[in-house]
Amino acid sequence: MDVKQAVSSAKTYIADLYADEDLRNLGLEEVELDSLTNEWIVTIGFSRPWDEPKNTLAALASGSGPRRAFKVVRISNASKDVVSVKNRE
């Protein structure tokens, strides 16, 4: 599996896993191959509707756009299966 396949697999997995939560702004944050475990470690960021400010005043007060969640997806390089999904610390 190359890096593009690992990223595509992680994004598809997250989109499917959280399909009922109307994810927005889904995107790659980080990717690396762990040579000890032979697993791809892919961090995917996204926001959900409830992460967005409710109105213009709330958006101005927060000083930024919607909050983002970050998930670390580990994918076996050998089997191409997702091994785990965890919150990024």
C-alpha cells in the first residue's frame, strides 16, 4: 500500500464510520508509516454541525471557524485493514 492508498482508505473509513453525523471539512492532517508495526498512521480532521458557531456573534467571539475533531486511523500495511481509530492526543 502506498501513502495515497492509506490516506484514501482512512478518509473513506472515517466518512463511513461517522456517516450519520454529517461530517464537514474532512481532510488529511498527518500521515506516517510505523516501520516497527508496519502500520500506516493517518490523522484525519473534520468538523460536525454542532462544532460550528450558532450565529455570527458567536463566530466573532470565538475568533475562529468551527472546532475540529482529529482521529488517528491505524491501517495494516500488509492486510490493508483498519486496525484502530482513536482520538488524537
